[in-house]
Amino acid sequence: MRDAVIVEAVRTPVAKGKPTGALHEEHPVDLLARTLNVLVERTGIDPALVDDVIGGCVTQAGDQSLNITRNAVLAAGWPESVPATTVDRQCGSSQQAAHFAAQGVISGAYDIVVACGVESMSRVPMGSSVLPGSDPFGPALNARYPGGLIGQGISAELIAARWKLEREELDAFAVESHRKAAAAWDAGEFDREVAWPGQRDETIRPGTTAEVLAGLKPAYYDPAMEERFPQIGWNITAGNASPINDGAAALLIMEADTARRLGLRPRARFHSFAVAGDDPLYMLTAIIPATRKVLDRAGLGVDDVDLFEVNEAFSPVVLAWQRETGVPDARLNARGGAIAIGHPLGGSGARIMTTLVHLLEDRGARYGLQTMCEAGGLANATLLERL
């Protein structure tokens, strides 16, 4: 039985996805290349030994087109013999990259592989890959969902309405995300995982209060949608949703005996995997069945898992998941989440997994579960076991 283990996990600080952000001037190919080279520097591994590099990126257009992962491998100066590919499972792209990497190791297809992800939302805005006048859905899919599929902001509003989540609860969750992330930075808890000394995640606002967030206007109000979905309360704002960001992250994954032969310490092993689909109108709720599915495959219950990382695309997504799973606050997003830290789309899955590996070690915990909602009504779930 082969085990896939993580021996190193690093990330950039998450920057504002604006021309004023710290990472805007860096081409996303170079940003990912620099992250890959930190893995080499920290582990001393010869890049020529890497069987494959699997990267996640959502908006594969412009500066992020033409297989950005392969371009980053070459930009990093790695041997031309090292292959690479780029996957798209929307916001869960680099978590899916980690799944593919680990599953390849377990199957025997790989011995050493890198899973990574990148997104420069300041240089390649979300939606850039959809050409003007094009229809990514097609007539058959549009016919299946009369009225058409909707954007994630409206889906978040539908989730808030279905689970009866009021504006005050959504804002309170956001405030807590900022508080936990700021406290983690102040305590030096992100120092090991962030490869850029002296730089912090840029969208954390330590002084955010419920009173400040209460003054923000709904971000997705649309009279046409109000008529179609009268149950919506219009409670999603810029304050209780994830911001626009730039960032990258990477994990070095290998077979456990290979790691020991190379003198590298296995830090966590991939225990179980799951992917799930759900109603694409609600879009962001598949994390609920994905969590149940991965726990069933692992033979574990919620109470067996020490730490949970649930991507904070919007406050109601995580709160609805929490209502359904019963996970207490103390075990959820212990160092804050995407509402504070940021959500660089294709880089977020690897970023969250990097944070989870370090968190498991710092807490001396055994099991950590990561799950992410994804456009189209999808979700990944991964169970890690600290070694």
C-alpha cells in the first residue's frame, strides 16, 4: 500500500487584486515559478526528479493562458524534461490538483509530484476567459434550467435565505474571520508557510467591526433577480464575501518511502478524497455532501476530525455547512479564512492546504478536513492525517 505524503507546503502572501496590490507587477507565470523554486530551496530536491507538476488556475486567458503551469516550470529554470499541466475545477482547481497528484502517487503513476495553483485577478479579471457574445452553457443546459443559471453572488443570497441566515450573523462571521487572521499574523503563525519574508496578506482588516460592515450596501442587488427570487433578503456585501486577490501556493507530494530515501520528513498523508455535485442554482452547497462523502470513505465522523478548513467564498456558504454538520466554531477556520486572507481563485485550494498542514503541526492535531465550494455546484473535500 503506497501512501502519498506532503513534505513541504508554501505560499505567497495573498495580495489585493488591484493595480495597487503587492503582486500586481509580477507576471503570474513568474509568481508561480518563484513559488515552485521555494520548494526546491526548502527541501534541496533536484527538480529533475519531479514526475509531474499539476497546477490549478481558473481564468486561463491572457497572462494565464497556454498551460500556465508548464510555463511556470520553464520560467523557474527547471529541466525541460519536467512535465506540467493545468486543471480547472473552478475555485477548487488547486485542491483538485492536489487530489490528482496524490492519487497518482498512490496508484504508482508518480513517485514525486508538485501540486500548485496561481491566480492574478488584478491582471486577468474573473470572467476574462468568456469571449464577448459567447455562451458557455449552450441551449441544452439553458433549457434544463429555465430562466438561466445565475452568478455566485445570487447563489449566496439564495443560501442565506434557505438557511434563514440574517445579515447580522453573516457580518459577525466576517468580523471573526478578520480577527482570527490578524491574531495569527501577530502571533507569527503564518511565518513558516509564507515564503515572502516581511510581507503579510493584504486584505486582512484587524479593525473591522460589525458596525462598519452593517453600513455596506448589498453587492448583488438586481431588480430582475428580485422578481425571480422574492425570498432573497439582499444581505451579501463586500464585507461578508471574499475579496479579489492575487496569490500562489505549492505543495511537494511524494510516496512515503521515497521521501524517507531522500531524507525528507513526511508531514501529512492524504487519507481520503471526495468530490461532489449539487444544485447549480445554489451552486455553493456541494461542500455539504462532499464532507459527508469523504468522512464516509474515511470511516470517521465529524467528532473524529480535529480541524476543518472551509473556504469562505461567502459567509452563508460556511454557516450553512456548519448548520448541517454541527462543527463547533473552535475547530473551524482557526486562523481565519478567505473573507480576510483572500481568495485568489486557482491558488486558494493549495493555499488552504498549506495553511492546514502547518496548523495541524502547530496544534499537534491528527486529522484535518478541507473543503471548497466551486462554480457549477461542485466541491472537493480532502482529509489529511498529520504524521
